[in-house]
Amino acid sequence: MIEQTVDIATKDGATTTFIVHPEREGPYPIVLFFMDAPAIREELRDMARRIATAGYYVMLPNLYYRSGVMELADLQPPPPNPEAWRARMFELMGSLSIPMIMSDADALLAYADRDPAASKGKIGTLGYCMSGQYAINFAARYPDRVGAAASIYGVQLVTDRADSPHLAAQTAKGELYFACAEHDSYAPMEMVQTLDQTVKSKNLNAEVELYEGVHHGFAFPDRGAVYDKPAAERHWERLFALWRRTLR
């Protein structure tokens, strides 16, 4: 495997991005992997490596670069204070917007398109938690380029804004996949039901799958009791099948 960490210029500065892909037999389809709210950490890099071993060019950008934060440890200096940590995390999450991340993703894609290791064909987008919306909206931004977009326990997928992901999904041409946790205060069942109704009523090339009995964050191995290994492995099965269908 080849790994590198590079600073990719954006309109607002530069996002430090972890890139990983196989060493031989490229080029490889691009997968833009958008982080969740707790920031970049080795857990996410390991997930990027798992994707790359299956033959993909994975980009994991730091979305908090505008605030000078990258690693999980940067969210709060010692001594640990859980409430202050959560407040800082939500502050950072709230500092982002769909237009901001779309601009960042433009820069990421332009960088990858200059790298011989990355394929110029269809790409995939993947977002967890706060970034499910970004994965879906980038598919709408580049409907002829994004072959697949996946949101894993994504939040704010149904809003009253003009760029709400449930509306953007209707513009996308790639296949969309929404994995939703049954127990999720950040993405309540009302949102999941509205999303599912939209997908079905508009006959979209999409699936909304409810993971019964699990909680928000179930796919992250370091999330303690929230981690659910069978559900996590199912989500990997769904993702790899999705990418085989659409990016190869």
C-alpha cells in the first residue's frame, strides 16, 4: 500500500488529506471519504486503508482546517472535560456548511485527477454522521462523475433548506445508499421515514436501509458499547458491493 499525507489547496486555505491506495495495477477508482464530527483519527485512517486494500484511491480530508483543528486530540487540551469536548465538537461541526465542503471536494477531485494512480472514471463518495449530507450533495454536484454515494447514519438529510440532501438526491445519477441506525437521536426515525418516502415516491436509484437494534456510530470500532460488529460488517458488505457495481 502507498500512503501519504498532503496539504491540498482550497479556496479557504489547505486541507491536510490522508491518501491511500494499492501499490500495483492501478489506476484505482477514487473514493472521497468524509470524516465524522470527532475529527481525524487513526480509526478513520484504518477504515480508509480497508477500503484501499480492495482497490480504491481513498482520500480522507480534514474538514476542520479552517478552524486550525485536525486530530481528535486537538478538540480539547488536557485535562479531559467531556462536556467541553462535546461543546467544541458541536461548535466545529456547526462551523461547516454544504457549500464549504462542496468547494473543498472540488479541490480534492482536481488533485486526484492530476495523480496517475487515480482513475479518471466514476468516483464514490462516503460520509459518516455529519458528512452523510456531503457525500450525497457531491453526487448531485457531479451527477455524471459520481457513480455511488453512501451516507452512514448521516444527519441533517432532510431539512427545509434548498440544498437539503433529500432534494439533492433527486439530481444525482449515481446509486445512493443510506444506512440508518434504529436508535439515533441525531437522525430520528421521522427523518428516516421522510427520506425513505422521498426515495420511493421519486423512484430514485437509492436504498434506505434501517439497521435494527443499533445506535448512531455503530460502524466505528473505537466507539465502545455503541460499536456493533455484525452491523459494521454488514455496512462494509453493502459498500463494497455498491462500489463493485458502480465504479468498476
